[in-house]
Amino acid sequence: MSLKSGTYSLNGNSGKVSAYTFKSGLLSKLAHDLLIDVTDFTVNIDVPEDGFTSGSLGLEIQANSLKVVCAMKNEERQPDTLKEKDIADIEADMAKKVLHPDKYPTANFSSKSIQEKEGGYHISGELSLHGVTKTVDFDIDTSGGGLKGRFTIIQTDYKIKPFKAMLGTLKIKDEMDIGFDLALS
């Protein structure tokens, strides 16, 4: 479905941007995959009269706005698994030991090329995260009238040390997913 021409400014009232982390290590059975919501973000989309392929997509995320929603197991939410203290500890570790929002307050994406494909668009652009800028490619599904998609980043590509504990026997995988589901209205 083609996007209607116009300028769109989306935020948390328009839908969700989320991060998905995955456990690994010898003691991974003691850990949890996590669903983390980004609570402060802005997506700016420009769709000219001649179509989105001539337009642009930009995203800014406030690094201190990541909030743990729940543990996940086999892509299913496990809302009662984590206690409030667990969530607070994870969020504190995420800020102090992983993201360093005082030094790197935002993550930004800027599209460089947009190609139409069946059911949506293929986007290529630059993601700046933790002081490093890399090219990222992903697909956007617009068949439902909004923007929906998910892509994987490698934390160490952005000089982020994936969290680990217990001498590395409990850790988060280097790969993490970023997902979004946004309404254009």
C-alpha cells in the first residue's frame, strides 16, 4: 500500500518502538529474553506528491527512555516473570553499563534510499548509536495503513558491550532486534 503524500511526525502516541534482547551463556536458563519499550521517540516522514520513494524517514530516540516491559519466552510475553526490583535493576544496568545516555543521549536514523516493494518499502539509511554510525537496511510493511517492521543490529558494531554477569556465564547476545508498529493517523 502506497503512503499518502504529506508530512508525518510520529511519537509514542502513534504506536510503539521496541527493543528485543536475547539471553545466552552457560547460565542462560536463569535469565530472560526482554521486551523493552522506547518511550520517548520521534519519527519524521516526508512523502512527496510523487511518492515515498522520493521522500525521507528520520527517527530520534532518547537513550534514557528505554523501559523494560516484561520477560519474553519463545516470542511470547511473560508479564509476571520479573519483579519490580528486577525491572529497576535491569534499567539501571542498561543505563550505567550499556547505553551511557549521559554521553550518548540520542540514537538517530536517517534514510538514504527508499524503494517500493510488495506490501511496503525497503529502507536503507544510517543509524547513529553510541557514537558510531553504520548503514542499516530494513523493510516496512504498509499493508495495514501504518508502518510495521523489525530489524536486527549487532551491539558491538556500535561499540556497545552487551551486558554480562557472573563472569560471563550469564549474558545478553550481541544481536538485538528493533521493532516498530506505528499508525499514520
